[in-house]
Amino acid sequence: MRNRVSKIGSLFVSLTLLTACGGSGSNDDVSPSTPSAPLTVNILGPEGAMSGDTVDFVVMSPTGTAIRDIEWHVSGLAQQPLNAHTQAIGFDVHASGSYDITVNAVFVNGTRVSDSITLQVDENSAPLAALRLGHEASEGGRVSLRVDTVRAENLDITAIDWRQIKGPAVSQFDYDDGDYSHSIYFQAPSVNSDTVIEIESAVTLANGETLVDTAQVLVKNIDINSNGFFVDDEATIPETVSAHMMPYRADSPYAEALQACVYNNQVANSCTFSTLPLIAQVGETPSIDDILDRTYVSHPWMGDAFKAFLETSSTQEDMLKLFRATTAVVISYDIRPSFYWVATGAIYLDANNLWRTPEERDTLNTRPDYRSGFGNDLDFTTSWRYVKNGAYYFPIINTSDIAQRQARNGTDVEAALSYLLYHELAHANDFFDYTEWQQLNGSASPLSSFDDRSPISTGLTTALPLTSSQLHALAEVRFGGVTASSTQRNYTAQQVANWFEDDGAIDLYAYLTEREDLAMLFERFMMLYRLQAEADVGVFSRDTLEDGSFIPTWAQRNRISGDNVTMRIDYVASRILPELDIPSIQASLPAPFMLPTNISWRDSASSNHPDTQSGNNNNFEHIEGAAHHLSKENTMSVSEEFKVTSRTGNRKANE
């Protein structure tokens, strides 16, 4: 019996063991092609499985030759694998039967090859471990895998052990906090040719039974420019981005420019506007088609979901205008967090905001944002949320249980994506506002043009600055990774609340930079105006988090309408969307009010204005007493909610 390695221990793996196993169907090793041998591909994967299982299949390029295009087909599946354009596919098999799996590949020299394998699935009613999802990753790229149980609803998990059983040794594995981890995260190692890594997860149930599953990750050998925009060469292994990006529309007039300019491991210079102009430089009344022609994705479903959002969202009128200040929209499984970058003029979206089905979610990288632990030694924290009609609007707490395989509808996607787009597009319009679009020279680039101009946010800071020096410094700790001083570690939640209440910010994150100050103001204003989604912000002591009561020290709703904020939002919104009559809109918005500090944060979502006849609440309905209590199986814990709503920023916004 093979020894398992607990997540608490070290992952010592014999290199002899790591290079064993593999093969086409029979799992035998495939000898690398020689220059004189015909080019071929061989599918590596299982020939048998049980219903309810998760399976994966990969093909490797022969040494010295790259695959240019690839397509998979699986007979008998209601939906083809969502990563069928990559060298690795993974999917669940829900029913018994025979599945014919075929791959067609085209090498860079034009040679076309194919291979096939038959998967026999037997009927099964016993519990299984499902390790999702086998996939392709670039060398140096981010990898995440998650294991859940199938048909084990009444059996608690007592342990989950992980180990690597094949491939070049991974330098470090990371795990979720807790007694055991459902997920494993790592950086794909450097390789000289396409290589398979195989990971095993062993789940121990309360009855003593152990369920084991494995997943293959195809590590793709890629060309890397160590000076590239998206290559982190400070890491032991340079961190890279996905090599299977594609224009959402292959026939887009900007397809080649998207491939060259916005998200790859080679680009090291800001492309000129003559190559990839701002959307507004081509036309100031763009259509949905114009936006989709600038969309660049790692998986086609991401473009489909984005298209559906643009076609159906109540925010459509705003979004089409706001996208004018961008060159492209990049959506990828490995983007986390979302950001705008003036070097490319594009916005980069975490696809976690777009998934609709559990199968789509399976294709995402779920590695936590690297800043999620910043400021943990402070004695307070903050959180935010959007509520609508007395219930949670975002975060979407009724679809958070990954193991339950729940789907999201269009309203859920609109909630997850709207606030993000308002925020990121505010950055774009901050750097390139409507007065500049037609003055930009085709021979210039986003980066060179930004250097010649002063953003709106700089003017905001000059005219209506945030004044709390303490909160500016704390934001550097919480969101920038600066080590907290002893004085800062002793600040109480009440002190922080007092500083915040007296100033003109609407979230602690606004103190990180003037760019984030502007984006937060615009996001909150537009969410309230366009979607009637009211923003809550709260300050909490460490004690209330540790004892699980989650009772705020201070909390407020609709701060965007407060006296300290209204002039600042008028300054920002009137310059980003001059088509809007900002003072008139502000007059119609609900007034701010304090949330109760004697009940939990979750229960206070249903709170109504203490005087429903005062303020300007005529445009909104509040449901009295409609506390958002959902069954335990269908909700995230409040601590998980705090992780979702901790601002993790837009890493490239100021560069």
C-alpha cells in the first residue's frame, strides 16, 4: 500500500515514483518522438470508471514540436468538455455506458493527427471522491484542484490527504485553512517538454472508509519572455499566464492584436493605438458586437456568459458607454484578482464572476488572492455587501456550497459582475476620460498617453481629499501588505469607526490609493442608482469574529448619500458619465442610516430605515423582517462571507 502524505507534513516524493505510470489507455509510458518518426499524439487517461466519477484525458506534444490547434469530442455526453480547446479535458460521467473519446490536433508545421480511446463506465451507487478538474496549465502557471464526495451525504469527512504520484516534483503545495483542505494549490514546475503531473486525494469518512481519486494536469512547455508584462520573474519559477487564450470571436478585426497585446507570456511593450485603439477612438456609440470583438478569453463559455450579461443586464446602457475607455476585455480562469492596467488599456476579469453552471465553475482556478492574509494581526476588520429588498444581493450566499453543485441564474451573474465592471471601468475612464479620446495619437500607446495626463482621481484628491492619515496607513497594511506597527495593532474597532465616520470615504479600501477612492465612489453610486442595490459597510472587532457572533461595532447603509460624500461622488460621476444628471439622481436616492449593533451582521441585512418617512426612500421597497436565513446546506458561513467581501484590489491599476 502506498504511503499517504498529510497536508500538515512535507510532500517528499521519490523522483523514480514520479516518473512512473502514464500511457495511452493502458497507462504505459509514451516514448518521445524522434525527428525521423512520424508525428503522433496519444491520449493518456483511464479506460474504466464508475458512474458519478470525474475523469480526465491529456495529450502531449512530441518533443520539439508544438500543437497549434486541438479539438476533443466525447460521444454520449450531453455537454462537451468546456476545455476541449486545450490539451487536457476533464468531466463528470453521470451514467454508465461506453464513451468514445477522440482528439484531433494540428501541429505548428500543419501536420494533422488524431487518436481515440473508449471509456467504459459501470453503474455505481457507492460513495466516491471526485477530484476536479484535470486541465492544462502553462509551466509556471497557477494550478488548483478540489476534491468533494459523491453519494456520501450522511457521512462526515474526518481527513483529506494529498500527494503527488507522477511528474516533476512541485516545489510547494498550499492548502485551505482548517483541519483538512478540500483544495490544493501549486505553481506548475518548469519543463522542457509537455509533461503530466498527477495528484491523488484520499478522503477519509467517519465510518472509516477511504475514497481515493486522482487528477492529471498537463504542464505545457511555453516560450517565456522574462521581461514580459505578465511574467513574475522574481519567483523561484517564473509565474506565467494561460497559453490557451483566444479571441472570443475568431473573425474579429482585432483578433491578432488581442493575441499580441493584452495577455500572454511575451508582450513587454504597450501596443500603439494604431494596433489596438480604445473603443471610443473607433466610435463613441459602441454596440455589444463592438465590445465582443475586443473580448479575449481562456474558455469560450466565458465569452458566452459575458455576451449574455451585456444583452440582458439592466446596466447595459452604462456599460456600453464605460467600455469606450478600454482597448480590450480579458477574462481568464487564472486572473485573480480582477484589475485594470494602463499599460495595455484593458480590464482583466476574474471569471469567478461569470460562471453559471458547476461545470463552468470547475474550469476556474480558485487559489485565494495572495493578499487575503494581509492585516490579520490588526484588532479589527471591515466588511461590505450589497442588499436589495431586505435580502443579500452580493455576495450571493445561496450558491456558495461547491459540493452541492448548485447553478447560478442570470440575476446572480448580474449581481456578481455589475459591481466589478463599474469598479474596473471607473479605473479605465479615470485614466482616459471622454475629453481625451479623440486627441490620442495613433502612434502613441496607453502607457505613453497616460504619462502625459492627470487622471480624474488626482483632481478629486486635490479638490476633496480624504483626511484620515490613520486610515490611509491602515489601508497600506490591510490591502498593501505593509507590516502593522505596534500602535496600529492596538487600534480598536471603535477608533477606526470614528475616523471613518467623520471622513468622506465609503469603504476602507478607498484609502489605499486615490485611484481606488474614485473607483469605490463610482461603483457604489452606480449600483444604487441603476440596480437599487444598497451598500452596507461595517467595522468589527477581532473578538466578535473569533467568538462567531459577527456583531458590528459600527455599520451603515447607503453611505454614498451621506453629507461627507455627495460632493465627492458628483465630482467623480459627472466626469466619468457626463450624460447623467448627477444632482437629480442624488436627490432621488435613499438616505444613509445606521445599522443595528446588537444583532449579527447576517441578520441586519433586513434592517429598514428607522424612519421610513424620512430621507428619500420613495424609489425603494424594503421588506420588514425579511432576514436572509437560508438552510445550512445552501449558505456560506459568515466567516466565508468576510473572505469574499474583503477588498483585494486591482493590482495593476496604478502602473
